[in-house]
Amino acid sequence: MDRYSSLGRLFIGGDWRDASSGATAPTTNPFDDAHLLDVAQATEDDVDAAYTAAASAQREWMAMLPTKRQAVLAKAADLMDARREEIADWLVKESGSSRLKAGLEIDNAIGITREAATFPLRMEGELYPSVTPGKENRVYHQPVGVVGVISPWNFPFHLSMRSVAPALGAGNGVVLKPASNTPVTGGTLVGALFEEAGVPAGLVNVVPGSGSEIGDAVVVHPVPRVISFTGSTPVGKGIAEKAGKHLKRVELELGGNNVMLVLDDADIEQAATAAAFGKFLHQGQICIALNRIAVHASIAEDFTEAFLAKVRDLTAGDPSDPATFVGPIIDDDQLESVLDVLERTKEAGATVALGGTHEGRVVQPTVLTGVTQDMPAAEEEIFGPLAPILTFETDEEALEIANATPYGLSGSVFTGSTERGLRLARQVQTGMIHVNDMSVNDEPHVAFGAMRESGLGRFGGKWALDAFTTVQWVSVQHEPRTYPFSAE
């Protein structure tokens, strides 16, 4: 059977199967509500079967030569490239991705997997001297065993692969629970790719289902030692609490309220172009998207005029149209949340300089001026195509705005002086910040992660390798040791 014809089923133990309860749920296109397929809904029994399979297959995976594991991951990356159009079609129709965003997402997933393919030959150990005569100390890196991955709907393919591929590269088995809105692009498509790449049966398992039904089971099951979650801060806190009770490690990438600071010596045209891309890519439904644009008062009028010109050129509508840049909000609940933020910010005194309307779930790119930090669009994570513009008078005031949030994920500083930009960037309480670039950046070999309420841990490169491994101290006593007592 064509492994790509079973994307509505669970993938457990190397088999495509129905849920043990027989339950399914429809998956629809967020743009026009077209029915895509019915997807099996896993139960706690299915989660248990998936973890059992992963634990068993992981032993076989670790017994393979590292070069063979490396080849499997490299093949998975090649398959993503070969099946690029098929994956992009699914991203467009299941997650509302524009063609441009889908292509960027696939590129990121390929890059992550190629980086993970280097991990089998990077499981380095270390030697340390000993304070005991005749002893040698060795510290080995080894896989944690099995990793539970819970992925989001906004960049489902990329953000599933960001945990799955490094976990496999470090020698682990995986159980993946995709978001309910994107069970294919965040879940079963990932399973099919790794199946075709040749992972041992049971090493990668996919269990679509409602978080309220199986979320706790994915986290508290005794097999996984690390839980990797990307999603909202409230849900992430709950996962951390549940995992902590079972002494599991967590890797959490959560919400953000990312700022772009445009200083008085910035290149206004370049800053406006970057702001339009960093705010409106994928309708602003990106954890590292720009949430606030803070501009020096002396250039605020010129910047706003340039920014509005860029935003007017953005096409909103059907994401299957290659000309579309802004597609639909993922579902009605998220749409209501975005519109609520817009209305409350208008009531607080902000002005709608552009947009402010919607047709179906497509919200026109909207620019808000006269925004202050105490208004909803500046205080809250928007996760939609609303761009609030704030102003400041001094670098100190800019920093106050930047840090006036419990979040700390990403950010941006535009300035004509690299040193000035670096000085400010280092004072923003965020895990990532980019000078003369917008906040949406992710490179597979660099530390991706947050401060404060935006998360714990790091993805990317050696940091991902650390995230999915543990260390074991093994000492070797090469000659008889003298102990401080005599045996009779």
C-alpha cells in the first residue's frame, strides 16, 4: 500500500492503523472549510502502545552503526526535497500557508534534518583526571531513550521536525502528537517520510488526537524522559508542572511579544520592508513574529508612511494563489481572539491607519497607530495580522517598551550604528534578537530559545543535541585502590 495514502490513520509500531476506539475527526481547509480527510483520534491505550513500540525500537536504533543512522536521516531530508510540492500542497490546504511560507517551512525542516544527520557522529565523550590514584573518569553522552513531542499548528511540519529529527539524530525513539488543526502536516506526513527513509519499525510513532483526551497521557507516561512542546505559555506551564511531578525534562518554546525597535538613525525603507515581512508572514501566526513596532518619534511619521506603502502591496486571500501573502486565520476561535484585540485596542484610543476588516477568516493586514504599551495590541500576543506602532523618545524609553512584557522570545533593532544596536540588543530580555533584521529568524545550527515566560531550553545545533541526550559518568579503577579500613 502507498504509505502516503494512509495519512488519516495512526502510525504505531511501524503500522498504519485505526484508533483503538474507532473514533475519527474531520480535518478541513481553514480558507473555505473544504473537507480534507477524517483522521483517527488516538486514545490513552494508543499512546501506551506508541511509547512501548518506541522504547523497543530505540534499542535496535542504537545498535546500528552511527553512519547507518546518519544515512537514514540524510535520506529523510532528500525525500522532503523530492516531495516538496506534495508537502507544500498539504501546508496550503491544511494550515492556510501561503505558497511562499510553505516553501520557507519546508526549507527549514530540511535544514534541521540535515543538521540532525550529523548528530550520530557527534555523540562525544570526555576524559577527566581523578583525585584517586590509578583511576580514570569518563563522561559519555547517550540518548535519553524516548522523547515525547507535542507540536503546534502554525508551522506544523517545521516545528514537528525541529524536535523529531534531532531526537532521532541523538539516538532516541519518538512519539509525536500533532496539533488537532494540522494532524497531517504536523504528524502523519512526518511519520510517512521517516518510514520511507527506513527508520526501524516503531522508532517514530504518530498519535493525532485532542489534547484534552490524550495530552496528559503523552506527558506523564513513564517511558519518555524528555517532553518537547511548542505552543502557548499557559499550556506550556501546565505541561511543565505535570512533567516535573514525574521528574521529566521539558523543552518548551512558548508565546512571544516580540518588539522591533527602529532607532532615529535607522534606514527607514529597509526597516519598513523588514517590518512588513516580519509582521505579516503567515498572517502573523508565528511565535517569533513582530508583535510591536516601536519607532523613534523623530522618524515615526516617515516610517509609518513607508510601512503603510509596503503593507498596501500585500495581497490577502486564498493561500493557494501564488500571489497571496496573507491567508486565513487557522480557525474561528483564533479569528475571534484577533478581532477582540483589535476592538479593545481601538476602544483604548488607537487609530486604524489601514485595514481593520475581514472576509471569512481572512483579516486584511491592519496597521494601528497611536498605540501605547498599556493597550491590548501591545500588551498581549496577537497571533494575527495586526501591526501596532508605538513611539519613543530615547534609547532608555525604547528599552522600557521592549522589556514591558513577561515574554522573552525574539526581537529586532534597526539602527545605522552596529555598536549602538548591539548595546541595546544585549539589554533586551529575550532569548534571541537581531540587529538590522526582523525577528523571524531560525537557523538549524544556532541556539533557538527563550527567556522568561517564553520557554525553557534551546533548539538547534549542539543545543538540540544537549536537549535530547544525557550524560553518564563511568570511572575505571586501573589498579587496586587502598580504602581507609582493613578487611578481615
